[in-house]
Amino acid sequence: MSVEPDTANHPGLLAAVRGPQDVKRMSTEQLGILAAEIRDFLVAKVSRTGGHIGPNLGVVELTLALHRVFDSPRDRLLFDTGHQAYVHKILTGRQDGFDRLRQRDGLSGYPSQAESEHDLIENSHASTALSYADGLAKAYALRGESRAVAAVVGDGALTGGMCWEALNNIATAGNPLVIVVNDNGRSYSPTIGGLADHLSTLRLNPSYERVLDTVREALGSTPLVGRPMYEVLHAVKRGIKDAVAPQAMFEDLGIKYVGPVDGHDIVAVEGALRAAKNFGGPVIVHAVTRKGYGYRPAEEDEADCLHGPGGAFNVETGQLVAAPTVKWTHVFADELVAIADERPDVVGITAAMAEPTGIAKLARKYPERTYDVGIAEQHAATSAAGLALGGLHPVVAVYATFLNRAFDQVLLDVAMHKLPVTFVLDRAGITGPDGPSHYGMWDMSVFGVVPGLRIAAPRDAATLREELREAVAVNDGPTIVRFPTGAVAADLPALRRVGPVDVLAESARTDVAAGRGRSFAGLGVQVAGRVAEQGYGVTVVDPRWVRPAPAELVELAAGHRLVVTVEDGVRVGGVGDALAQAMRDADVEVPVKDLGVPADWHPHGTRAQILADLGLTAQDVARDVTGWISRLDVDAADTEDALASEPVGSVVTPREAPAPK
């Protein structure tokens, strides 16, 4: 680690910070020491829990300056995305919570209203903060409240179109608003796009800020011609600056531009922020920072500057402590490259997440066939549609939670044209520590209504490879292949296959048909064993392609007394809903019980903890299934007794007739 050399001689500065007011009282020297202490604190804490270390190391001085200039919580500080808010949490009295960062009953990895009055927005999908800020500034203006609003965005966020929609409206409204561009050249990996290239050009030309100083020194001894000449050269220099900086672009929008400033110089950043706050209109402050700053393993990590280690890591090396495992993402990445070797028409697309989604492996072998569009899922979907119209088969790899942002494009730009585009959704279902804004539990409900869209949910590495190949073989419409986070499940071979449906377990008795959705194949087999101990027979099936519900699955259901579906996604519009509707359409009157995730905002914690809370464990499901089938036995017995006791020839009078359904 790289810290200030005298940090050890000034213990207690960080310990004394319980709120922003404590930072406001510090001297410049103390602030430098505090910044070093904060970096030590972050590395020590996050190395034990995992979390977003790289982004937060890069915003230490920037966040200190923000809290010295603005009066949070009266003034509103918004972070885009929220994973760069750890320092903000430290400065607002939440140091003690970092021992349980991203764990049950511990600090959220993102801003959280339940934690602090200093947090306002919890949605941590990128490119949204400027729209929130626009609305807040308008609200305060209408209410006559003198409250400042500052939004911190990375240039990665600025690759999202929503930012530019917001900027257009911010400029039109003209309300006081400070936009801090945290320009570290990266989002998850090096930022892609024209604006990113523009800012990179500026970073590669640091000498232009020294032009005026040089001119001033050269002309200082010629008072008669020096000042006029200086003004001429100032204009020339301004032209040079406009050629390499985004100043002209933003000011053409009607937004003042300040910068660039060294984002690790507290005095410089504080001065720029004070000027922007006092301006009275929208201002962009361009701060150049380094992701992972001050921690060598992060600075030297070319992939993503230790953006977000998923678990505990070694402080000295930055390497994860846990032994490496084969993850779902790795299986997908390997198989995609194998398919691309065979099919030159297959291309890859991702939205600023090449490494986390596995697309990076394809990019390393076929860079000309791989596209990172930045944080722009809507563009990714419609660009994929264009690629498909041009005769290619795009594979779009994003996190499940992020494809929600492109629903309209999937529906109308891809599906309506029956285009062969495969969307691969990583981190599907309940993902755990990142909390409600990042759970991939909505995609089945959201995209299940898209006509012609087929959705696959592989249960293990073998079926992931198989179903990915089946997906890219589809040429008359879009497909989705979705899988959970973490280590890939052990292969679970089928006993037999009925059309696209795999039978994983069966019994001589046909009491229950258990259809699993998504990643619950192993759970279904465990449930079958537990229910069998109670004397009932369970057939466990894996539909493989869960949307639309296969006709073969409906036929299997018709031969059982009860159908149970289990999924770690939202119940409404999920696998159970789809199967129940298909059974109704086929006049199959077998009762259906669907187990899944309630449509709600579920807290962060481990995946196992949350599934246990929801009753989605083998023990819970087996108990439910046993209870349901037992009640069917009781109901059947009661019906037989009633029929046996009814007099021969009796009729039901109109008054006793059941109400029409």
C-alpha cells in the first residue's frame, strides 16, 4: 500500500470523524493525513468482506471536498453509481458498520435510506443520478428552498444515453446544480466511447494548463507590449483548450464547465466545487482521478483496478483468499469462444462489463467481432438488432438486472422483427450481497410477455453449453439464456428426455410433478427424496426451455395429482404462471402450486440466507408439498364420504347450486 509517510504518527483523525462537520474543521495538512487513513481503513475492511474497493480508493479526496463544500443532508449529494459511496458512508458516521459490509444486518454496498439521512437514492443502476438531480433542483426551485444538489458521475456513466437526456433538460431548466464528472477513464473496465476518448485526450495533454504561466513569465519584462500580447496568446490557448477538452461541448449545451482539476488535490477540488456551488446555475466540475489510487494491487490490476472483489482478498497481493472455482460465467465464456470458432457470424456485445460477463475472452481472441457499447443497454439491444439484420448472430451478455432497462428494445426492435439475437443473462435470480437493485429476479416476469422469445434456464455446466448452442441455432427470433452467480452446479444427468423436458427423478406413484425453474434442479431432487419418505411419489422435471411452457410439460402434468413449480424469481409472470396458463388452455385441471420470490424489495445478505427467509429450501419445500398432497387425500376422502351418504336419486336444488365461476 502507498500511504502518507506520517500517518502512523497521527492516529485517531479518522476515529474522530462522526459526521461531515468534523471534516469541515480540519486543516489542509490534516485532510491529507485523513485521506491516507481512509485508504488504510477501506483496504483493511473490504479485504475481509469483499466489495467495491477500486472505485472508492479513487474518490477519497473528492468526497472529502464534497462534504467540506456542501451541507449534507440539507444539500443533497447523489452518487452515480452508488458503489463509489463508501467514503461518503465513512464521513457520515458509519465506520462501525464496515465490519459487516454487504452482509446480513450490516452496511449496504450502496446508498441506503434506512442507514442514514445522508443517503437519498438507492437505485444503483448507472446513468440515473443526473435525472434525479434535475428533478430535485426543479422541486427546490418551485418550493422556494435554498438547497444545493450535487451529482457525482463517472465518465462511464456518461456513456449511458439517460445522462444526455438529463443534461439536455438540466441546461434548459437552468437551475443551480453541480455535476461532478469523476473522470477515472473507467467504469468496470476501461471506459468505451467517444466522450471517454475525448477525456483521455485531455489526460494525455497535461501541459496545456501551464501555457499561461510560461507566457506570463516570458512577457513580464515588456510592460508596453506584454499585456496585449498576453491577451492574444490567452485567446490562442483558449482555442487549444477547446480543441482537446469537453468545455465547448458542455457550454454549447448551456452548462458551465470547470476543470480539469486534479481529483486527488483536496484544495483544488474544493475550490472548484465552491465556485460551482456559488455560480447559481448548472455547472460541470471535471475531476481527473485514478481508480484504485494509493493501493498498489488495485493500481496495477489492468483488468478493472480491483473494481469489486467478490470476497475476502489478500491485502498484500489483492488476490482472492478463497480457492478459485469454476463459475457459470467461465463455462459460458469458454463455450462462446468454441461456438465462434465454428461460426464466423457469431459476434459478442456487452455493456461496459466485458470481464464480469465473460465476453472479454471472446474479445481477446476475436477483437474485431466483439463490441463493448459502454453503459448503454438500450443501444446494445438495438445495435444487436442491426447486426442481425446484417446477417450476423449477436450474443448480448449483461447482468440479468440490467436487461430490464432495454425492455422496449427487446420487444419492438428485436422480437417484432423476429431477429436472431441471443441475450445471455448472468447473475440471474437472487444474487445476495448487492441487494435489491441488483437482484436478477425480474427478467422472467418482464420478458415473459415478449412474443416469440424463448428462454432457457440451464441447470449445470453441461446444459449451459447445450442450451447456448441451441439458442444461437435459432434463426427466427430472440432467445435468452440465463444462469445464476457463483460456482457452477455439479452436473445432474437426466433419467430420460421427453421432447425438450428432462426428467430428473420419478417414482411408481404419480402424486406430484415438481417443475423447477432456473437454478433449482438439485433442490427438486432433494425434495423428491424427502417427500418419498412420507409415502408419496414425485416426478422432478427440468423444462430446460421454460418460456414458452413446453407442450410435453403440460402432458406430464396431466398425469399427476398436483403440480409444483419452484423458482428463485418473481412469482408473478414466472415459470409457475406460464405453466398454469398453458394447462388451463389445454383443459388440464390439475392444481398448480407455484413457489418463488414475492415481488418486493428484499434486503442484502447471502443467497442462502435470503432463500431460507423465503422458504425456498429443500426442507421448506418438502414440508409444503407434503402438506398439499395430504390435504388432497383428505379432500378426496371427504368427497367419497359425502357421495356415499347422499340418498339415491337426490338432486341439488337451485338454492344449493354453486355460484357460476
